[in-house]
Amino acid sequence: MNRVFKSVKTYVFRGLLALLPLWLCYLVLNFLYRAVDQKVAPYLERWLGVTIPGLGFLLVLIVLFLLGLAAGNWAGRRIFALIEKISTHIPLVKTIYHLGQQLGRAFNRPENQGLKRVVLVEQFRPGVWSIGFVTGTMKDRASGETLLKVFIPTAPNPTAGFMVVVREGQVRDVSWTVSEAMNIVLSGGIVGPDELS
């Protein structure tokens, strides 16, 4: 009975960790939308004298654009570094912020520095394939072979997963883009290409 309880507890905790980045994104967007749509948009519409459908959504996009712009300059980087420093001292906030940061870094890397190509890796047993992202190569000094470093993400949290080193012949190339494969992982297979080629 203890073993079953421990197993349930482990999976519940893993499920919570998988939801944290998604929950964080929802909270931030929900907060921005409510703050802008309910507080700023009515004043702007009153000032303009006309009701504009979707103004709140448009303003949220502008706010996100300006935040992205701020994060790219010196003053913005200093502010975000201060926020990061403060967040590391608050236990739950630290975990959520770190997961969000990892996810942001994974998506923000240029194609040639991060996820290079999509492959399928045979896992668990023959005939069972997992989606993997080639992150780089390494040389096997003993055999002279070039090996692939492949990250196999877990759904729906692509920041968690396994890193394996495999021979080129142990993977199956697919024609999916990194974005298409990431959509499959994030949606648990609901969204994505209908064909494997």
C-alpha cells in the first residue's frame, strides 16, 4: 500500500511540474489581458470616442512587444536581472520562474545553436518510437564514428526529458520542422502532421 501511495504521489508531483510552465503563461497573459482590457482599453476608447473590438488584445500584444524590446537593451536586461535575483529567494516562485526561463531559452535559440533537426529514436522496445531533437554531434575516439546528441522531451513539458547519445543509424529522420514536432509534444500528439515521411 505504501508503494502505491508513493507512486501516486510521485506522478502527481510530476504532473504538477509539467503544468507549471503552462500555468505560468496563462497567469501572465490573463493578468495582462484583464489589466489592459478592463482598465486601460475603456479609457482609451472614451478618449477616442469610439469602441474598437479587440482593442484589449491589441494592447496586450503591444505591451508584450515593448517588453521584448526592453529585454533586448541594457536597461531592460538590468531590470530583468534584478527580478531574477529577487525570484531566486522565494521557493515556489523560484521553481516557476526557472521553468519559464528554461522554456524561453529553448524557444529563443537560433536553429543552428539549439534544436537542429527532428528524428525518431527507438525507445523502450523495438517498434516504439519517440520524437527527439538533435542538439549536436560528438566524435567517438575509439571507433571514429560521429555520434548524435539527441534530446527526447516528455509531453506536455518540453523542458523535461532524456538526453541520449546514439549512432546516426539508430535514428530515423523525419521531414517535420522543429516547430511541428514541438507542437506534437506540447499537445500530447493532438496537434501536428498527419503523415510520417
